[in-house]
Amino acid sequence: MAYVSIYTVGRLHHPFEHPASRDFFEVGNHVFRQARRSGMIEAFPSDGVPFPEEAIKGEGYPVLTLTVWRNLQALYRFTYSGRHSQALRDRSKWMEPYQEKHLSYVVWWTEELKDVSWEEAFKRYKHYIKNGPSPFAFDFKQAFDEKGDTCSVK
């Protein structure tokens, strides 16, 4: 059975202990509860993870997530509904805008949960930046199914 992984990267306007950032994390706790009910099967903590260059360049404070989902449709529905959808609409309250075109996430398929790691996430992200979307690393606009065929998600 194939699972889908997603790595996200962004930068907060303020340090983690700032009231605006605390609000972001409070909303994030609600979003993660929704994610658990929506098909997320694993979330990897970022504590102690050495942040890659794309996360640390800029003025803000890096925030990374790495999660695994039971399928692409569950991930897509979660992303664009409920509390997460509202958080996306409100992101300018918490997150820095990017001055140049920036990829805020990358998605890929994996057969085994044990194969998902931060190192793998960083590798997939860099591959996407260098080569564009492919079955190895993609986004929702140019998605691939677990067999490597292009697909559309709704």
C-alpha cells in the first residue's frame, strides 16, 4: 500500500514566543487534530532537525512540517477545507511573504512509512526545485498517482 508524504516550509514574521506566533501554533494544534481525523497517519517533529538553506534564508523564523497521509485525495481535501483552509487564508497574519517564487511544499509517494524522513523530504524538495514536478516530487497542480501517472486531485 502506498502512502503520500508532504513537506512544507515557511517563515513566521515573529519569534516563536511572540503573541502572533503563539496564535499560529494554537491554530496549528486545531489543524493537526483535523488532520488526524482526515487521513494523516504520521507527523514528524522538527525538533533538532538542521534546517535546510531554503528554510533559513530570509528575515523570518522557519517552520517545517513533514506528514504522511493514507492517500492523495485525503491530503488534498484536508488542505483545502475546514480549519486548514482558513489558516491558509489567514497565513499573511503569521507568515512572511516570499519575495521571489518559492515552493512552500512538495509531495511524494512512499511504500513504507520507515522510508519517510527529514533527509528524504529535503532531497525531494531540492529535486523539485531543480527539475520541476515529476513522480519523484510534485505539487497539487501537477500531481502523479502512486504508479507515476499524471492525475488530477479534487
